[in-house]
Amino acid sequence: MLKGWAPAAATESQSYLVACAQGHRLRGDRAEGYQAIRCPICGLGIFVLPRSPLPQPIQPATKANISEPRRSVASWEVEGPVLSDPPLDAYSAGNRPDYATDAEIEWEDEIPDQTGQTVVEPAPSLASSMEPVAPQPTSFKTSAVKPASTADASGPTTPRSKVGAKSGRAPKSQALVPQTSVRPTIRVVVPETWSAWAVRRRNVLIFGGVLLIVSGTVALRLRRQHLAELPGIAEIGRIDGLIALDAGEFAKAKPILLRAARAVDEMGGEYEGAEEIRQGAREAALFADLVPESLETILDEAGSRDSQADWQKRFETLYRGRSIILDAQIAAVPAEGSPKSAYDLDYRVYFGRGPKPTGRGRVDLSGFELFELSKPKLGDQVRFGARLKAITSDESSGDWVISLEPESGAFITHESALTSLGWPSGE
């Protein structure tokens, strides 16, 4: 299974040797997809099959005393992905390609010389530049070519070549190679199918599938175990958490009730006393995070600072996000059709050193969701807690504005918790 992680082994190259309908042979390497190419000589199409997925056959051992058979004229080959030299019959009359030559050539029977041996003429080779090239000796046999003007009168009359018959000159020994343009090879790569991709990576896929099944099974078991524990967590919060809240043990009540509230939410609220647990969690969080000083002391500190930047830095460090608890009446409600109006309290904070206060602060309830959802009426007595967002100075009125976080509000229902803080009781 670990072999799938290693890089794929290099595929062994497979060569091909195919011929077009005219007999021109082409040699090269097979690709993963099929190749549709054209013969550079005649332009006919050649179809090359893709690389075989099967292993190469084992070549039979050759005996040392058996010499390699001499290749025939029809099987000349040039190494590399280039066209092999065309067979001789491609130049014969009636089978000549559609390109012009400098002379008419008639191939005749072999002419034995005086010693009885066959004369071997140089064979044309196909150069990459397709220009006339110097002759190279080859292993095939062909007829001797003698110019008509230099025939041996004393010898027997033999057929002669008509090379240079029209011009009256002896044919050159250099072979004439047709001037042709090599057409580019068109190689079409077929995209790998999904099944082939999966087969090559089957070990990795199997290992990944097993790992996924095991991980899913473990996660499912843990999820079921967690769901089975939720009712017990909610019950602990309803009993122990609320008792600690009423006793003023806010540091103990806060984590118990918050965990119980999350358990109730995961159960979709389908639990007896779910709303009581959620309300207790909100109040416990506010009581546990109360500011250490009164609003009068905080505003007096703000007014004594030399600059607003200095005060804002201190506020962000000590007071931002801490909670306050207020008990006041609704002095104003938003007017219908006026988005700028908001709720207001009859609560004002007076501060300053000396017998008379020198500053005043008010609570800004713009966008405060607790009142926007509950919609208290004018004159209603409200007791709630919220978290501080900012305390800034209003240049127009000279008052300090106490801004609250919009989503942090909660009504206070546990009076025993307030009494533990020294808050006066309802009586």
C-alpha cells in the first residue's frame, strides 16, 4: 500500500516503425495517446497506436554463429523520429512522386563488369536539409550507370542508362534528392480517463478510504457520546449554576451556566427549563465582568485626563467590554418614522471634585437591541445590564456619552444576586 506514495516509475519508451501507403517509413517513439501524423514526403496520413500498457516481450537469444541478415532495399531505416529513405521502386516509372527531378532515370537490370562482379553504386540518403548530399556506400545492389558518350566500343553491347541523354553529358555521381518541405508532426494527446487515474493510484485511494471510514466511525461515536451527555450538562446548570448565581458566586456560576446554555442550544431548546438556563447564563456573565469602579469615578477620571487620546488608551485597557448594571425609568421612546430618535433613561451621572458636580454623563441607547426587541413603554422601570463600548465627550453639549455594545444587553431577574452586591432590595 505504501508504494502508492512513491512517484510513478518511469515508463519504458516504445518505438514504432510504420509506413504510409506509398511505402515511406517513419520511425519514432510512441506516446500515451495515439498520434495522427502525415508523411513528410507524400503527405499521406499515418495513424500510430498509443503506448502499450503490456510489458515488452522478451527477445529470443541469437546464436553467435548466425550473422544478421542483410537488409533489403525496402527496409532502409534512419535512427530517430525522421523519415527513412524511400524504397527504390518509388523512383520507378509509373510510381514516381509528384515532384520534379533534374533528369529522367530508368532503372535497368544489373550489369556485370569484366570480372563478373556486380557494380555497387552509391545510394542516396535522405538528409535533414533535403539538399543533394554526398553519396554513402550501402549494402544493397543496383545496376551500373554508364554515360552514353563514353561507351566502350570494344566491349559487348549492353543496355545503357538514359541519364543525361538529353543534355549529352555524363550523369553526375552525386545523387539528386527531391526538394520537399517536411510537414510538422501532429501529436494528439488523449486526456487520461478517471478509471485509468484511479487504477494508477489504487493503493493511495484504498488507504485514504480506510482512513476516512475509521475517522468517520470515531467521529460518529464521539458525537453520539456527546449528545448523550447534553441533558446531564443542562441539568447541572439548572441546579448548581443557578444556586451559585443567587449566592453571589459569579466566578463559579458563569462557566457552569454558559456550558449548560450551549448544551440547551445543541438540543434545540427541547429541555425543561431551557429559557431559565439561558437567562441565568446571560446574567452570570454580566455579574462576573462588572467594572471595578462606579460610573461617577470613571467619568471623573475621564475628565481629568489631559487629552482624549490618553483617555481612550486607558479606556481600551481597563474598561472596554466590562459590564454595568442600571435601574431607571424610560424617559423617551423613539418616534415613529424618525430613525434618528432612540430610547432615553431618566438616569444621569454627575461627577466632579468639590461640593458641586462639574460634569454630567448620559447613557446612549442608539441601536440597543434589548429595548428594540422588548419595546418598553414610556415610564416603565427597567433593570438591565450591558457592556461598555465607549465613553466620549460631546462637544456640542459638553456631556460625556456612555455607549453600550448593542447585543450585550440583558434584563436582571435574580434580585438575590444584586443583594449579594450590596444593591438595595425591592422592599
